[in-house]
Amino acid sequence: MAVSLAERTQQLRDERRLLEKADVDIDEGWRRIHTQEDRVRALQAGGHDCRQAERLVDLLKQTLVEWERHRTLIIQRVNYLEQEVDLVPPIK
């Protein structure tokens, strides 16, 4: 079953929205990491046990890696759909 140009165009719009959201989420993720790193430094400066706070930083970074992988997949899909509808050059 062939997919119409209108359907591909809608898919492209949807994927671009997902890419925008992924970019926002990744930016927010970096802000959360930096905030948590500041908290770790404050705990360390106060002589507190910061193992759990450090663990959270590691988990946030691991999550961000997965978000960035997902973003790459979205870009690949956008590029594919752009070729399908012959719109604009691929995102780099």
C-alpha cells in the first residue's frame, strides 16, 4: 500500500515537531545536570555525604545519552521523509 504525498508531508510535520521537542528536552536535561552538579558541589563543600546526589548526576547523564540517540533517529526519519516529499536539504 503506497503512502500518499499528503500523508508523508503530515508525517514530516509530526517528526519535525518531535525533533523540536527533543531539542527542548535535551536542553532541559543539560540544565538539570548542571543544577544537580551545583548541588553536589554544595554538599561536598558542606562535608555531606553526596553519593546519592552523584549517582543522580550519572543517571541524568545516561538518560541524556539516550535522548540524544533518540534525537538522531528522529533526524534520520526527517531526512528520509524530506527526500520522500522532495522538500529541503537534510539536517546536519
